[in-house]
Amino acid sequence: MRFATVDLGKGATVTVTAGLTSDSPDGLQQAQIRATRTPVGVPPLVVGDQGAFASLASGSERTKFEQLKADSGYLKEPLATELANDAHHFTDGAVQLLKFHGSYQQDNRENRQKGKDKDWQMMLRLRSPGGRIPASLFLAMDDLADRLGNGTLRATTRQAFQMHGVRKGNLKEVIGTIVRSMGSTLAACGDINRNVMAPAAPFETGAYPAARRLADDIADLLAPTAAEGSYLDLWVDGELSYRIKPSAPVKKVRKRQLEGGVFSGDVNEPLYGSTYLPRKFKVAVTVPGDNSVDLLTQDIGLVAFAYPNGKLRGCNVYVGGGMGRTHNKEETFARTADPLGYVAAEHVLDLVQAIAAVQRDHGDRQQRRHSRMKYLIHGRGIAWFKTELTGRYFQHPLKALQKEPTNKLLDYLGWHRQGQSTWFVGLPVLSGRVSGAFKAGLRQMVDTYQLEIRLTPNQDLLLCNIGTSQKASVRAALAALGIDNPGETSLLARHALACPALPLCGLAVTEAERGLPAILERLESQLRQLQIERSILVRVTGCPNGCARPYMAELGLVGSGPNQYQLWLGGTPNLSRLAEPYLERLNLDALETTLEPLLRGWGEAGGRGSFGDHINSLGREAVLALLPKE
């Protein structure tokens, strides 16, 4: 697994690697250095001051966007003023602030007509750490989607529901209803910490309960302070009873946001300051052996270890992952996280906010496509990052990583025992789209049995807290929806992901969600013809921003034009290694003929290893020789 490449001159490189390789029995390991070829599309690592960016620490002049944040009154204006007018859409300044409140302005591109106004509508996204959706919140979302949305809900790859089709005039009612139903959309988007991920399974054993609590605590720890007031002012008329209510440990650590290097200098917004972070910031927590959260794609990835009594013992920490990139901009690239070290439980929260503060101060604030923390760590090196972190922001020990078992991509589909007298059932939901008869049946089950929903990073859905006496009734209700065995899916659908793409995403250049079923059907047919019975991890996005994390897939299709995709190959089934780009413009009509030599070779090799490992073992030149020339 490539983390960063150092150019040693004369064509020689060294790559820092870590864990989860097919021949690594201990899963995520401490960093090791080995000579290797330079990964495609990744610039050589620059270390030290040469990698410094135009940042707060460098005293660079504010860009127009950074000034917008600073002048907004903690993310309030001009959004508040425009929310009250009769226009059908927001202007650009308000749109940028709206993201921090959990909403994007979109238009239905299929309804565009020359000379007419666009079909403006809003997408909004929940803040739901670990994917937890109480019954009351789901019922409210379901009703809102029917009354004021497009009639569907969508589970995202970060374990939150998205709602589409909300008109500007209805936005306050929608968000206000969500808040009053004990939900929130605060910081679900924008230059701030996003939804915190954790294993969705409500297991009550091992480190699972500690990981869920930690995800909740991190979400509250990294929530904005002054901007929360703006949020409540806009959407629930300033009703303070809906403020986030952090745990006692979080309250204690949040007080330290006013101290040392963590303090932004702004007493009203002590962690973030008035310009917040340079870009989005993503955190995930998991337990040893469970890589359902795609740990290495996060800005901060935490692996939680627990004592036998379930109490948190400490965490392995990984930093600097991220998927987003831009076509034809080689300075942008996907990156897996570096191992930072192991931290004791009593210092985990301090470390998390300290890492966020380093990114706040040193992240690039001039070039937004280069502003994620992965570029800071790639540019200045993990050694610099650790020295800066422990020198100015975090004063506690960082020890060597604890040993971890081999990781798996767990999905929790089917029936599982939750507790002594409770069960949960995992339901496959391709691309996370909840609609039609399935949505209606789901509502009836949740309403009747007051079931909690948990959303998975694989865009699936868990029905939780099912009593033993209710199990037969829930099973019958699922069967009535055509779900007789929720633990079974088609070969490729089980772990396939796709982003929404067309027609609502303004960045999409081709299909993803709507095209995924046909893509999977075609690939499964081809595998049957080749008598291959093993699965392949497939992910599809409509643009290179990477919302469905395609760069970790064994077979990733990344939109590059109408009906055209970049072809990425070589990831792993347990999400441990980046794929590499092999074709810039694969016409989807040529999918089978393009993949035929690779799939046939995999089958003839016995298919014992994964498809991604087969690609990796062939080597880049051999793979290119089997692909059509562009």
C-alpha cells in the first residue's frame, strides 16, 4: 500500500507503505520503507519548508472565499438575508455558506431549457455519527421526502441520509423539522469536520460500543461553537434547547480549545476561527479487523482497542487519506493515510482536535483543490507533521502502533444477534436509494416496531433493536417486500458503490448511480461466461471527486466524459491499496471487450487471489499490453 513517494534522484524512489497487503498477516502495520516504482499520477514527495503552503501560519493574503467566511458572522450572512427573500435560488456567496448548514444548491440538468430559469432545488444531508437514525427521525425524513422532496431518501457512503428536490422556499421547514425531530444537518458539508463514521453494526461486544461512543464524542468535539448559534438562528428561530449536548469528557476537552496551539485566537469559535478549515475534513473510527469504514481514505482514521470490560484502551491513528482529485491536474491525487502512532484513551480527543488545528493553520488556503490535509502531509512529510503536532499542539505520548488482525470489508447483511434478546438485520440497498414500495414498507416496519436504523458505509441499511418476539413479524414484512434472504445479493452488487451523479450533481460528467445496475449485470454475465465465481469490488463515480471512493476499488470507473470513464484497477477487496489509472477514456460500450483479456487471465491463473491482486502481480506494463491503446 503506497502512502508517499520520495524522489531520490536518478530515477530511484522510495515509497512509504503500510499494512493491509495480501501478504501482511497483521493488517495495518507500522510504516516500512521499501524501494519500488513510483505510483502513477503521484508527484514525488517534497519535505520540509519546500512543501509549505499559503496558509494561516504563513500569513498569506485571504482569497475571496476565505474572506467570505471571515465576513459571514460565523456562517450567517448573506445566507440569512437570502433565505428570507422570494428568489427561487441563492446567490453564490449564500450557496457557499449553505454547505456548512448541510445543504447544496443543485438544478435538475435534464430540465434545462434555453432561455428559461434552471430547475433549482436543494440537496441536504444529515449529521448522523456512525449512521444512527432513531425511529422518530427516520419517520420525519420519510414524510419530508414525500411532501417537500423528490419522494426518495439516499444513504450516502459516509453513513448519512441525503434528501433531494427541496425548493428554496421549503428549506427552513425541512431543516427545522429535522432539528425538532432530534436530527441535525450542521456541518454535514463545508470546510469543516463532516459526518464521523463508525461500524454501523450495533454489536454489544468487543470494542464496538467504545468505537460508537468515540465517534459520537468526536462529532460533538469538532462541532463548531459560534456557527451552531447561527445554525439554530436560521432554522429553528434561535431555540437553544436544540444545542448539541456533549458528554462530560467532551466538555472537558472542548475547554482546552482555548489553550496553546489548538486555540484559533477567536474566543467565539476557539477551534476553527472565523475562516474554519481550508477544506472538508473527514474522520472515521473502527475496531481491529473491521474495515467497513474505508479507514485509509480518511483525514483521521482511528482503530479503537478496548479492555475486556469494553472500556476504551486507546487507538491506532492514521492521518492524511483522501480520495478527491481533478482530471488533468497532476498535482491532485488520491492518497491513503499514513500511520501516526498509538494514543492512550485519555488523550484521544485531545489528539483529534490537535490534528484538526494543524490542518487549520498549515493547510493550503489559496488553491482549494490542493487544500485537503493529504496534500499538507504529502508536501511536508509525515515526520514534519508529527514534529509540528507534538511540538505545538499535542503534549502527550504517541507510541508505536498496536498490532491489528487482518482487516475485512464487513457489511453485516442478513440476520445477526444484537444482544441477549434483540436482533438486527442488514438489508442490501444498491447505491443507497430508498424509494417506492421499499420505502413505504420500511416506514411501516419502523413505525410499527419503533426500530432504529443504522446506515453503513456500503450504503446499506440495518434495522436494529428487533425483539425476539418481533423477529418473525419483521421477517414476514421483509418477505412481502421481496426480501426473503437479506444476506444474499448478486455476485457484484454486495459491495458495489456509486455516487448520485446525473441529473442533480453539478460536477457529474456522466452516469453513476443510474448506470450501476446495468454495469453490474454486464460484468456478472461476463464472469459467468468465463466460469469465474469470485466477486470483484466495483465502484463507479460520475466525476473524479471520488465520493464513492473508486480509487480503492479493484475495478473503478471514474467519469471522464459522456458515457466515458477512466479505468482504475488494482485495489483490494479489504480496501487496503490504491488502484491505479490505466485508461483515460473507456467508452462504456467497450467495457466487456476491454476487460476480457484481464478477466480471462485471472480465471486461467486459477482465481485463487483477488482480481486486484492479480492486476498488481502482473505489473503495470503487462496490464497495459493487454488493454487497447488509446
